Amino acid sequence: MLRRQAFSAASKLAGPHCHHNESWPCQATLAQPHRSRSYSGTAGVSPKSKVETEFDRVSHISCCPQVLWTFADKLFVQDFFVSVLEASATKRDAKGYLQKYTSAENSLKLRLKIQPDQKKLQTKVASPTAVAPLERQINVLSTEIKQYAPTEPQLSASATEMPPLHLALMQIRFPQLMDEATKEGVAKSLSQLRTLGLLCIVVIDCGPSATNKISREQCERLGYAINNYRGPGAKVVENTLAIDENLKASNIPFSADGIFVAYPRELEQTLAKNVIPILPALASEPCTLRNVASAPDSILVSLAKYFTNLQTSATSDFLGRGPVENPMASSIEKIIILDQNGGLPFSRGSRFSHRFVNLNQEYDMILKDLEDALQSGSGAINTDGYNENVSHIRSLKVVRDTLALLPTTSSALITTPMAAANVCLASSITQQYTADPPKSKLFGIAASVRTRKSLNPLIHNLLTDKPIYSSSLPFEKISGPSVVSPPDPKARMGTLVKRGSSVTIYPRPSVTGWVPPQPGAPRLRLTDNCIDLPKLSHLIKDSFGRELDVAKYLKRMENDLAGIIIAGNYEGAAILTWERPSGLTEEMAYKENRFVPYLDKFAVLRSSQGTSGVADILFNSMVRDCFPQGVCWRSRMNNPVNKWYFERSQGTMKLPDTHWTMFWTTPKLFPGEMVLKDYEDVCRKIQLTWLD
């Protein structure tokens, strides 16, 4: 079934994407290596496998007759569809992706159609002037102008109606350290992202000690690799950025060290042709107009400012500032950092990385951890001579600065070039094909699925807008040897970063989390001024699809409320209580330490469910900040959310003679223990408070 889906999709892909590199004159700056257009057999090699035969059939039926697929093209398409199918996008994820990105191909077709039409218009108007006398020229021109007058406004209208290009700003650090397999894998991933509707602007960061020559060489190296894959290819775009000394010396926020997009024409023309622009970390000086090495992080910020129309540019003599012309219609969806150090470390010296970072909640905490680790000297020393924590601090700050300029729906991904290249799959297929040419029965999509050891984080994030592993999953629940025990810091999985939601917790948890209040001590109430009860009631109704009996619920919460966690402006909330097992008074439960931490309501607005990460944010706050020692809750046996609960709990049990399933996060609980009996007693006796 998987194979049939891939071949069906390949036949659809072949038509609109049959352009080869030669058809794009903008790539003249990058020499094209000679590539054979057809796969030919060799003496002693067995006939083509079913995989090749099927791809040949697809290519001959769907592609232009003058363009034949090489076997490398077929592998590229095969790997592309395996990556897409393995992303395991839910229906909600798929719907979100299709709504956002499926217009990208139509946008490209419209842009490419407009350019020839404009040239045709200019040719028809100008041609009579070459052979006619002056009076005749005027008459002919008048006739031609009348004839073609409606054409130009129509083109302008079409241009304004074009959907925006979906862009990603990618920074590749120390590309000179990438081996050939990693470089080819990164190039393939960039081509696959473009096929899926996301066009990357790549900034090459060769380090502070690199010369301009090295930067240019690495740009061309990556460009050559991209041009080896199907599609419009890549182009080195160098003379785009400049330095505004006045802006550099100012205290304006997000000044980007004075770097700005001074000459956008070549960059925009490259993007309009669906070509991947590759920028060296260079910008021209105001006095000499000489390109000098510039901060790659500032270049990312300057590009974000330009494409969000927030840039102020200098005049031709670099003395004044004024608004620039509107940039091309575009939307920056992703910031991608490829760093050999991988994602942001979870804690000092940890080989694990944060899977998701909510900047509004976690930025200060993570920055402090990294700075403390740097001061203590922990962390490996990179090839550039700097502590790896310097690189992590850079990554954290640049994604904060860029995301602050972008819509809240934009996100950033920090991962390694090796992960982005998905080297495991590429090397597996290559070795398999080298050892046993097409006659192998295992060769093909099914074999690729079995040999793939990891998902491509770039493809997965584009399709789902989520990290590969949910941030609320316990580490021991994550499958995969490279994740459970990463052998090398370079193998750290990526970190997805979003501006996210603010998190408000009442009462403020201590270092050890919430503790049961003493008998008679003041307690938090849902009617306190710090809680917006109408918004909370609306949130619960929207999330559960049921009306809450507010009066009855407030009465139940009056003496049992432990606290509440609120995400954003009531986009989500978790209401938690201290429950007493049957037969125990408040004094007895406190004295015997038998108060049961219970999750009473876990609600997320339907509009915030899915890719927003609100559920993960709430769950992490609950188990890390409020109840680190454990919490229990119950859910109906037929609740579709139970799969999500199963993955995040330490244990679960179906309660006999009820329709409830009990979950808990308390570690190392065994049947028959008093704690587990108290949990079961509480989950059985909680009364419902719905109006229906």
C-alpha cells in the first residue's frame, strides 16, 4: 500500500516538476556537472527491478518526452515520498499543511507565466519601429498601444492576487566540516522542502576566522549539490546586503548590527523563479562598497526585517533613513539553524536536548542554564575553539530575535546537519544498491522504511509543525536507540522553538512543587480576583463540548483546590486539587501525608489544539513545576485522548465496574501499595458536575 501510494504521487509530481536545471538561466553562476539523462544497463548486471520499471513507466507517461529520469532522480523521488509518508501527520496536521502550502505551486506557475507575457508585450510594441518611417511608427505604435492597453493592468492585477511565497531562513554553521554524505543529504532536504512548498534562503556561516574566499567556496559547494537534484536548483546571491553605520551606532532594537537588505532585486528574482538563494555572510561597507565578513545571526535578523516590511534603509550615500519599497509578497514560516552541536541541551552536560521551547515561558531559564554551564566550563570545545554553550546561546538569542519579528504561527528548528541530511537513510540505500544492484528484492520503498533509523526533522516539522517527539513525553517513553542513549552530542535531536504562550500558575510553585496546605490555612478559590471565571467556564465548555454546572463545581472546589495553570489568555488550563481518601479528615490526611494530587480538568480551546503546543505546555508545567512527585487523573474508557494520556503516564489501570481508566505519573508504583489504593479510591468517588 505504501509503495502504491508513493508511485501514484510520483506520477503526479513528475508533470509540474519536470524542469531540469538547464531550463533556468539564472543558474549561470554555478557550473552544471554533466549528468546522463537515462539509466542504461551494464554487461553482467541483471535486468531492471520492478522498482525501476515502475519509475520508468511513470516518467515516460508523465514527464515531458525530451526529459528522461536518471536513476538518481528516481531515488530522490522515492526518498521524498518515504519521508512524507513516514512523517505520520494527523488529519489535523495534514489539513493545516494543505491550507497553507498547496498554493505555492500555483503561485510559481503564475509568476513564471507573467514574465514571458511581459516580454511578449514589449516585443510586439517595439518591432514596427525598426522598419517604418517616423509617421508610420507613430500610427503603428498608437494602434499597438490600443490593442495591448488592457494587457498590462491585467498582469498587474494578477501579480497582486498571487499568494505569497512561503519562505524559511536557514543558517548552516561550519559547512566546511560537513562530509560529502552530509552535504548531499542537506541539499536533498532543501530540494524536498521546496517540492513541499517551502523555499529556503540559506545563509552560510563559516565561522569568524573564515576568509571571504572560503565563504564563497562553501556557497558554491552547496549550490552544486542542490543542482544535482531535480528542480530549479540554487544560486549564489552575494551583492544583496549592506551596512548602515548610522543604524549600527544607534540603540534601535533589532538593529542587526546595521546590516540591511540594500539591493533586493537579485534576491527577489531568484526567489520568484523558485531557485534557492545561497548567501555568504558578507555585506558591503558604506564607504568602499567592499564586501566584508558580517555576523550571520544579524543577517538572519535583517532578512526577517526586510520580508516583514519592518526594515528602514539608508539612502544612496548611507546618511539618511527612510521606508524601503514593499518587498515581494512572502511569508517567513520557519527559521532553521543547522549546528553541529544540535538542539539546546536539556540541562547542564545533558546529552538530551529540549524538544520544544516555549520562549514566553522558558527563555530566561534556559539562557541562565547555558550561561551557568559556560561559566563553569562544562561543555565540549568545538573545532572553532569555543565552548559549545557559546553556540547554544547564539542559537537561542537569534531565534528569539527573529521570531519576535514574525507572526506567532512561525517557528524555529535547531538541529544538526547530520539530522537534516538524514544520513542513515542515504547511506543505507547507497550501500544496498552498491552491494546488490537492482535485482535485490529488498530494494525499494519497503526496504527504505525498514532501513530508515530516524525521521527527517525538516520534513516532519514542515508537515506537522511539531517536534519529532512530543516535549511532554518522558524520555524513557521515546523509542529509538539514538534518542534513548545518544552516543554523541552531535546526535542530539532537534529543538523546536516558538514564541508560544505565557504560563500563569496560581499559587506560585516552590522549588519542590505544590505542597498540601495546613488544615485551616487560607486556600485559593476559583472566585478569587486573579482568576477570570467566565473565561475559564467558556474554555471548559469549548474544550469538552459540555456545559459546566458552575455553582455545583465551585462548591466542590471550595476546600479542595490545589491550584490552576493557565496558558496564554485562557487558551488552555489545568485545574488540580488535593483530594482526601475515604474515611480521612483533613487533619488526618495532612498528618499522614495522604493527600492525593488530582488533575480535575485539563482543557484546551479547540482552536488551539494540535500544533500550538498548548497541551504540552500545560502538561509539562503540571509534572515539572507543580507535581513533580506525581499526579493522578481519570478518563472515560472511550475517550479518544486516552492514547495521548497513555504515552505520558507512568502507569494506568481500568477501574472495575466503572467506565473510567485511571492514569498516574508517580514513578515506581506497584499493585497493592497504599498510594495506588488512595488514587483508586479518589478516582472512583469524584462526582460529575456537568449540567447534562
